[in-house]
Amino acid sequence: MTETALLFRDDPYLSAADARVVAVTETGGIVLDRTVFYATGGGQPGDTGFLERADGSTIPIATAIYGTDKSQIVHVPADGAAVPEVGEALVAHIDWPTRHRHMRIHTGLHLLTVAVPFPVTGGRIGAEEGHLDFDIDGAVPSKEEIDAQLNALVTADHAVSTEWITDDELLANPGLVKTMSVKPPMGSGRVRLVRIGDIDLQPCGGMHVQSTAEIGALAVAKIENKGKQNRRIRIRFA
């Protein structure tokens, strides 16, 4: 089985790339040898976009998901779309404006874990807003307080970078993991970390911007009570 080369891992700003069809699933999903499409995972939606064929026609892609063993990404065409031939060369294009908004919100949610330093029990990323659920034992910070801290971190223009550690190194440093319900992907021998300046370091496989200033101003949209200690904090672009 040919693995899909994940071009977005090395360059999340790459919006198009040449590729070749290596398989078509029984349900019409398209597997490429390499892709710029991020597959649904970690609370971040899969990319949408299109595949451009040699004759100029396009195949709209509704989302991207992982295959059964996560070594391949399956590009799910829109209902009624054409299906390419195995071996066909084409160009994969993502909906870049939406991807970039996902990257900005996702990085903003990492900053939220700095402003609200409690265990995370869940979360979701969108193009307009995102949220995290926190297990808060004690007083819940006010919207105004979180707003001020978030935007101070944004305007400080912290660099955002990635690095890798081994599974064993992560097991030896459990404090790196902030999420209670979603565990970092392990088993391949290494784990990807996202570092934000000297303020945050945590395992994450999602897409992020290069600096916190690129996020833009944020606002706390709502703080919701989801249980005895569970609070959902929604952030959006201000």
C-alpha cells in the first residue's frame, strides 16, 4: 500500500501541488501519492478544494479523511462528481482562505490554553470560531480577563514552530499533554510538538500560522456551563 506524502506537514502554506492518483475506494474516495489536503482530525475539519485534471476540468472535493490505517488520505468528491483514473496526473488545490482561517483559530486555541491553564476535555475548530472545554476546579475567569490575556499573547508576536520527540520522551514528560480526552497520536515512534515562543509547548498534528500576530484580534464569544466543573469557552475573530 502506497502511503500518502503529507505535504502540509512541512509547509502548511502550500495551497496546490502536483499529484498522481494511486487508488479509488469502493465509495469513490480518491487516494493520491501526495497531498496538500489536511484530513479531518484533532478537532480540525478536513480541507475542501478541487482536483484539476490535465484537460482543465475539475473534481470538487468536499472533505478529506484518513483511510483505515491512517497511512493514506482519502479525498471525498462532492456528490455526482467525476472520478479520475488510477495513475492519472493532476493538481490538488485546497480552499486556501478557509484553511488559513482554520490555522488562525487553531493557533488561537493554543493561546487559550495558556490564558486558561486548566485541563482540556474537548474542542472544535471552525473558520469563524472555535471552542475548548475545560475542567475548571475553582473560579472561572471572566470573558474580559480572558480577552485581555489572549490579545496580549497575539500582539506579542510569538513565533510558532514545530519539532518532534520520541514516544518514550513524551511518556517521560506527561505534562506536555493538555487534553484529557484526546491523546496524542503515538505508535509511529515519534510525536509532533507545536511550540509557541517560550509560552507553550504541546503535542499537536494540526495546522498553525507562523506567528501569533498573524492570528489577528480575538474575542471570547461565550463561556458556557457544560457540567459541574466543565466550561466551554468559545473564541472568534474580533
